[in-house]
Amino acid sequence: MRNIFAIKRGERRLCLVAFLAFLALNWLMIAYNYGLFTRGGNLGFWGLFFDHYTVSGFDNLSYMTMSRWKIYYQLYRHPLLPTFFYPFYLLNHWLMDLTGRNNAIFIEAFFNVLAATYSCLFIYRIFVKVQELRRKDALLLTVFFFSFASILLTVFVPDHFIFTLFFLTMTLYLAGRAMKREKSSMKAWQTMLLSFFAAGITFTNIAKIGLADLFVNGKKTFRIKHFFISFILPLCALFAIYSYQQQAFVEPDAKVQAKVKEKKLKKDLKFAAKYEKQHEFMKSRTGTQVANNRFFEWTDLSSSRTDAVVENLFGESLQLHQKHVLEDVNKSRPIIVRYSCVLNYIAEAIIILLFLGGIIVGRKDKFLQLCMAWFATDIALHIILGFGIIEVYIMGAHWLFIIPIAISYLFKRIKQRRVLIGARLFIAALTLALIVYNLSLIIPYMLRGFVAPH
């Protein structure tokens, strides 16, 4: 198998432009409260970052982890992330001792730019080598994908979604290429590595890796040797990592924090009032759960699905709302925000219609069927079960690439040159409008910085 990370001559210009664009976006994140976020020393980093960071609902736990070693992530959802960041916590503290500066924002930016550039490359390759589009159409749809609000944010925020995007686009590319070969197959070692890293970043990704393997390998997926190597081994490794971190760090720290909180609630009335207020606020944001345990704490059976789909899933994911720009629903943003202009709803409807049109045209294609199976897992998780439904727009990296992939089937169907030129101009205009609109809201917000109200 060829090195999929090698950038070919025909891809270098795309990668260079993408690299520079993502570097510019990450500069926005570096500039965001730069003076505060680069403070080094023995500080209360949780308060520093929590009180001065809000970019939609995206977390900044990587900043916290690299600033002071502690398990901030929910391990049953993200078992590998603390382990990944631990060496960079050591690097950051070595640099902090030398310079007196916290370099977490620079380390995170490096990984964001790298992962975003390769995600762009894999998306482009899907269009060229799997869908066999003309290169100009592949380039157009690639840029179209990165014009979506959720994706523009994903490439520079200090959250885990850019890593998920990297592994999911890689998986789709590998699966698509395998489907085009006469003896299509995904090797067990490939699936094993994808399962380990993708599920380690976000555990639910294991379903998508499993579906990719199933669509490519068919019944071979369930052969004992293949299944053991592909899924059992990586899951056992992740469970071992999870168990060690849980016992070595999470449980001892939880006991200490519980005692500290109990004492502070008794002695500090101001803290107790603030804690109770935050607790009541979070209760108001919590819908009816599927079950009353920690694995279902983010599920919600009571929130409006219609509003969630219109304003969040296909709304904020694609176009930011003019009101409550980049506010966090767990801090100040209302659960549902409406657009101030009807043009936003028209643009949303157009994208949905293009998406549906592509699905209809390509419905018999095995690769699109795989993509739709992936999309079905996201709908089941976020819309049916309601997992994170009130901020589903931050999870666009899990599925938004399926929209331009579906639209690519419309491009493949068009035979008349005039119609094709018209389609290109239309998508180009829509792409430009999305980029200008979303960045016109993102850039001023990021340059202002943020301080939480007290």
C-alpha cells in the first residue's frame, strides 16, 4: 500500500493554500485573549480558561490538559485524548520553565493546522480518486465543505473534533479506494489502527469504522481472526488505557475535589450561591434523559426535533446566527436562536435540496450508501436519542462532509457543458457567500476576546 500521507505533485498547491488558510484561522485563536492564555507559572488554569474562553460550545480542555496535568475529559467518551496530550504537557512545562510562558495555544495550533490540512487533502482525494470528478469540480466541492460554519470553527478551536475529522475522512478515502478495486478489502491492521485512534478520540466513532469495514469486506468482517484484530484488540487496548487513567488519576482526584467543594460550600456563601445558580441553570438545559446514568447524561428526549434540525443541525452548522454569535448554550446562548434574515433560510433550503438531490441520484452507489449509513448513526445519536442535541452544531465534523459528497453525484450526472458551467458557478457563488458571511461574524468576535460575566 502506498503512503497515503505523501503529498503528490498535483496536490501540493492545494495543500499549500489550505495550510496558509488554516494557519490564518489558527492565528485568530492564538490572538484570542493572547496575553491571558500565555501566562505561565503556578496558576489556576481552569478558572483562567473557563472564564475567558467561549467559542460556541467547543471545549478548551486541551489547553487545560497541557497547562496542568489532570484528566479533564470524560474518559468513557474520549479515552485516548489525555494520553495523547501528556507528552505535550511535559513539553509545555519544560518550555514554561525556560520562558515563563504557557505555549499550549501554539502546540494546539500546530496540530489543528496539520490535521485540517490532511483532512482537506483526504476530502479532495475522495472527490478525485473515489468519485472521479474533474479536478476543478473536486476543488470547488472541497472549498464548499470548508465554507460551512462548523468546519471553519473546527479547524482552529482547541477541541477534539478536528482529529475526528482527520480520521473519518481518512477512513472514507481508504474505504472508497478499496471499493474501486476488483478484490476490495480493508486490511485488518488498517481497521485496527483506525478503530484504536478514531474510537480513542471519540468512542462512538467505532460504529463508523465498523460500518466502513462491513461495506468493504462484507461477511469477512465477522471472521473470527479479522474481527479480533480489527475490533477486539483495539477496544481492549482502549479499555486498559481507560482503566489505568480512571484508577490512577480520575478517582483519587474526584475524592479530593469532593472534599474541597464540600468545605468551600460550607465556608464561602458567595461560592455556594454561584454554585447553586449554575446548577439550576444546567438543570434548565437538561431534557428528559433516556436513562438516569452517566452514559446517557447528554441524551434528551424532550427538546423540539423540528427546531433542532432547522436551526441547529442544518442551521448553525452551516451558517452562524446573527444573534448570540458564538455564545455557548451552557453559558448564555438560548437553546434555539432564529435567523434575522429570510435569506439564511433560503440558503439552508437550497443546500438541503442539493443534498437530497445527490442522495436520490446516487442512492444505488455503494460508497454513498456507506456515507448515508454514517449519517444515520449521527441522526440516531443526536436527533433520536438527543445526545448533545442542544449544541449539535458543534459536531458538524462528524457528518458535514457527506453533503458535498452527495452533491458530487449531481456533478457526475450532468452531461451538458452549459448546465455543468451553471452548476459550478452556482456552487461557487454559494461557497463565496458562506465564507464571507461566516467569517464576517467569526473574525470580529475572535479579535474582541471574551470575558465571562460575573
